[in-house]
Amino acid sequence: MSWKDITVRYVKELMKPKPISEIIEKEMREAIIKKLEAESAVEYARSIVQYNQQRIERLEKRLYEHSDGGARA
């Protein structure tokens, strides 16, 4: 098989319509990957929210301790 025959065969293969099942499977894989990425982003965002909530609580406690409300008699 010559280089020309190989190239022609390759181009024909590229131009041949793909079966609908192959197209669906490709889109399914892409959708699964996007879903996994989104779930990771949600987990990260939740951890940032939790971190900042704990930080706010800690800072509010410190602020109270250093204000008149936390003064010891």
C-alpha cells in the first residue's frame, strides 16, 4: 500500500459519517467529565464557605473578648 493509498483511505475515513451511537457515546463521556469537574468545584466552594464561616465566628469571638462585652471585672 503506497503513501497515497494510505492518505486517501485516511481522508475517506474522516469523511465517512459516524454512527449515531458513536456520537452519543462521545457526548456521554464529555457530559460525565463536565459533571465530575462541576462536583469538584462544588466541593471546593463548600469548603471555602465553611472555612470563612469558621473564620467569621472566630473573629467575632475575639472582637467580643476585646470589647466592653468581654471585659472582666
